[in-house]
Amino acid sequence: MVLTREWAKNWRLNPTAAVLIAAADGAANPSLASIHQQYVTGSQLELLTASAARRFALAGVRPGDRVLLSCASSIETVLAYVGILRLGAVVVPANIGYTSAELEHVVTDSTPVLAVIDDPSRVSKLPLGVTRPSLDALPIDTGLSIELDAPHDAPAMIAYTSGTTGRPKGALLSRGNLLAGSQVLVSEWAWTSDDRLVHALPMFHMHGLGVGLNATFTAGASIVVVPRFDVGDVVAAVRDHEATMFFGVPTMYARFRDADRLADLSGLRLLVSGSAPLDPVLFAAIADEAGQAPIERYGMSETVMLTSNPVQGQRKAGSVGRPLPGVSVRLDDEGGVQVIGPNVFSGYWGRVEETREAFTDDGWFRTGDIGEWDDDGYLYLIGRASDLIITGGYNVYPREVEDALREHASVIDVAVVGLPDDTWGETVAAFIVTRDDSDIDLSALEQVVGERLAAYKRPRTWRRVNELPRNAMGKVRRDVLRQQERMRP
Ligand code: MLC
């Protein structure tokens, strides 16, 4: 399916960097390259994504229909993603690490007509079936014309995010939201068609999709996709593809530090860190060894990106920077961060009540984060209104883990908290009160969470306690649990 270019034979391609994409159609710019020495130019990308859109259309997908996308990063994943959007259908990304139960929830809630998924056996009974990202099982492309002129407010993505109220809910983003989110980054980060981004992020969350892919296409730039993050593979991709940018979560930079490879990022024009707080000590190590301070920015599934440190000007450690142009950010009386702008989603799919609660009466979205400004207008995130844990850039809501644990008969009370960790930022810990003062049956509890929750949500620390510390209102004192853990010998 993907065409081979003659000149590509001379291109030094690291076998572990799977894909190079350039949306730009410059003669010198390849569009897609794979470990099999396959390249796609900008015009081929145009044809292949139109073909993907036509295949979806022939299979029966209509504009506005939801299509589940749950795939590892690859050429085919990118083509399918763009194909769904070109047809005017709605992408529903799902983490490939979700258990069957988590995937089932997303399917039941978003009612996709079709699933594009690495392992088709994981989803059943969709109206138009299930296909692999190669799309070979879909009808042959007949040249049917795809002329999409969808309005900006047409839905484009439903991004699932867990919450304080139990099961994950889908943030509904329009085409205009995604476009505004990527356009502003292209201008703020001075992205040009000469840029080449090493993309080692998952292609099922806002960081990898809304920032990595969308902004690259908006800029007409290139991507080297590393299908699974690995320090050596990223270094090789940077070197072999003369990359200019790398975006990562702090855990990725911590792994560079631990491997003593930060200096290998020094040739890049831009290093961006997001999805979790970047420890100022790690910030300083990157600045020292990679020769430039990383750009910290702030985003969410519901909003694409809100703020960023500047390309030109001071990049402050511990700050997520200033509001992006066109995006307004304010703090309420308790420091709660609120946002309004063309990037902000319209609500949660099918959840009227939760949508109403998420917005103020005058239309600002309550992010759930607590912030403060400095005198230069830089925002610092100093806390969270919810008990959200961020581990390796993934959000984990304690409520979801606690609910899973309560399913086990021996658990009579439980609190899940985040413990600080040098590599993961935070790790998940469970404090459990068991029936009859019995010891924890660890393998039984691990089985309970293993059946219900993706690996990143599962506790890594287990403690049996006689009772949970509570305040006068009966609310669990998670700070006390964290403090107790710090004091442990
Ligand atoms: C993997 N594991 C994790 C984990 N990732 N556990 C906790 N937290 C995580 N983030 C589990 C694995 O399943 C495995 O479990 C064990 O940890 C060791 O796995 P590993 O091989 O060492 O991990 P790896 O696969 O290398 O993944 C680490 C990672 C990955 C950092 C590359 O977590 C990652 O890609 N993170 C980025 C997440 C992201 O894109 N976030 C953006 C959200 S959008 P076991 O049981 O098998 O041993 C957003 C908005 C914004 O937040 O602003 O960007």
C-alpha cells in the first residue's frame, strides 16, 4: 500500500524508528517511512488518507458517526486517524492498555459504528464491524469522491477521561477545537515545514494526537514515529532523521537522565515537556545537558493546550507558562484554574449534568487544577481540586481504583493515593482496611484490579491499615496517608 521511493535507499533509517511523516509536499520531503524502507510523500499522504476515508465511507461510515481507534503507533494508525477525520466521522481514541471492561465501557458509552483496533477480537458486535489499522478488510477504494465541508462546530473527537464521579466520560471536541488547538501551537512554537518531530507518544491521547499529529499536519511538517518509547530508539531517530523537535512526558526525560543520554537531545531545536509536572531538578538537568531549557506547557483532553512557556523569552522551571493567544485563563477565589477559548470542548458526551457542573454560569471550563500567577503572568499549578494522580503522564482517579478494590469481599474500606516517585512522578498506592484484621491477600486483590483496570492504574504499593484517617466531615485525609508513607523507615 505504501510506496517505496528510490532515493529512500540512501536514507539512513534506523530500523526501530517506524514512521516518518511529512504533510508538506516538498520534493525533498518524504511523508511516511517505515522500518521496511517505505516512504510516503505529502501527495501520497493526501491520496492514502483520502483512500482511507473512502474505504470507511464504502463500509457505511457517515459523517458524525463514531469510529473507535485503539492502535499502537504506526503508518496505518496515522492514515486511519486522518481518514476518519477527512470523512467527517468522529474519532474515539482508546488506550491500547485498557482491559476488556474499560474498552467495553468506552464502546457502550460512545456507540461507535466501527472499530479500528490492533486486536479485533477485543471488540464485538458493532454495526459495521471491526477492522485492523491496515484497513485491508474494508471495501476496496473505488475513487468515490470525499468532499468534506464540515462546519467548525461539527464533532471530531471524543476523548475519554476518568473523573471524580466514577467511570470515564467522553470529552466532545469539535473540528474547530482541534484546529484552534493546533494552529496556536504552530505559531507559538514557530513550527515550520522544515521541522521534524520525533513522535514517541501514544496515539490515543491529546498529547500524541492533538499536539503531535494535528499540529504537524497544520504546519505541513514531518514526523518520525517511534512506535514505543525507548531512549535508544529516540536517540537513533533524532540522529538518523535529523530531527528538530522532541515532545515527551517527564517520565521520558527522567529515563534519558537515568540512562545518561540527555546530551543526545542537544541538537534539537525544541524540547517540550507536558502531561505531568516537570520536577525543577530534572528541568535543570535537561537545560544543562541538552543545552536548552525544556518548554513546559499545560493541556487537557477537554481543552487541547491552554498555556505554554515561550520559544523566545524566559522558560521558567515549575511554571506551565502564559496563556496561549486566544485562550483566556483565570483563577477563582480558591485558585481554581478556569479557561475559555476556541480550543475548549463543548461538553461530555451524553452527560448533561456533568457538563453543567464542569462549566461556570458564564461559560468558563473548570479544569480542576489549582494555580497561581507570578508577576510576569506565568502560571504555576500548585494543586488539584480533585485527588487526581498523574503517573508517567497518565491520569488515574483514585475513585476508579477504589471502586474496583471494593469489589473484593475482604475490603471494607480503601483509599488510593499518589506517592512521589523520581521517575514516574507519582505511583499509585492503596491503603486497605480488611475484614477481620486479616492480612491482605495480595494476589486476590491484584487479580481484581488486573481484570478491571489498565496496568498503569494498578497500585504498586499496598498497605493494610486498621482504619483510614478522616477529618470531621468523614473525608479521608490523603495527606496524612502520604505523610505516614514518607515517615516509613
Ligand atoms: C506503563 N506502565 C505504567 C505507565 N506506563 N505504570 C504507571 N504509569 C505509567 N504511565 C506500566 C506498564 O504497563 C508495565 O506494567 C510497567 O508499567 C512497566 O512498563 P514500562 O515498559 O517500563 O513502561 P513503558 O511502556 O515504557 O511506558 C512508560 C511511558 C508511558 C512513560 C513511555 O507511560 C507513556 O507513553 N506515557 C505517556 C502518556 C501520555 O501520552 N500522556 C498524555 C495524556 S494527554 P506491567 O504490569 O506490564 O509490568 C494529557 C494532556 C496533556 O495529559 O497535557 O498532554
